[in-house]
Amino acid sequence: MTQLIILALLAGMAPTGSAGAQVRESLAGGNSYYNQCVAGPKDYSACIGYFMGIADAPIMNAGKSPEEALYCLPAGASYEQHRDVFHKFLRDNPQIRQISTHHLFMMAMNATFPCKSSPALSIDPNTGGLYISAPKPR
């Protein structure tokens, strides 16, 4: 009897071909986020949750004045507006989607909502990382 219970438990833990059992790729990479949240079928709760997390964590702007910040979001703009800007940036820039989703988000916000003296963000061709230029008036 104990062996039957163990077999039943093991059978319940075995992976199946159902969609509920499929492993989701991390949304932290730009290509993965794009494929799962912009281009392909969407897991809305995961995509919205991830987006809200990066949108609510502007660590590069924390405690900075508009002259020092990387981007200045318009007052009253909704998550949907920010998400639309971000998704358009991803669609328009496939050549850089290999970097992190967070860096892509910062680049999208910086390009669309620059502050008065925001530095420009770009990809360093030598390292593939995020490059922050010296601030200059826009």
C-alpha cells in the first residue's frame, strides 16, 4: 500500500505537456520580455507585474533633481502610457534587445521623457552594457 501511495505521488509530480506546466523564461532579458509580453501570447499577470516592478523602481532617479535624473515622467501619466512607450521602443530597436529589460526600460524613458539636463543613454559597443553620457541641456 505504501508503494502505491509513493507511486501516485511521483506520478503527480511528473511534468506534463500542458500549458500550466510549461516553464516560463525569465522576463529580465530584453528578448525574453519582448517575446513573451510584446510579440507573442501574453501572460498578462506576469508581464504587467514585471513591468510595474521596473516602472516603480527608478533607482537611477532616486533622490535626484530634474537636472540630475535620467528621465522625467509626465505628471499623471498611467502605467499603460509608460508601457506603450516601452513596448514601442522594444519594437523599434530589435538590435539592442539582448540587454536587460531594466536597462531597455531606462533607455526608452530617457529617449521619450528626458529631463532638462538628462544624460543620453546608449549601448557601449565594446561591452554591450549601458553607456551614460555626460548631462547636457536638451
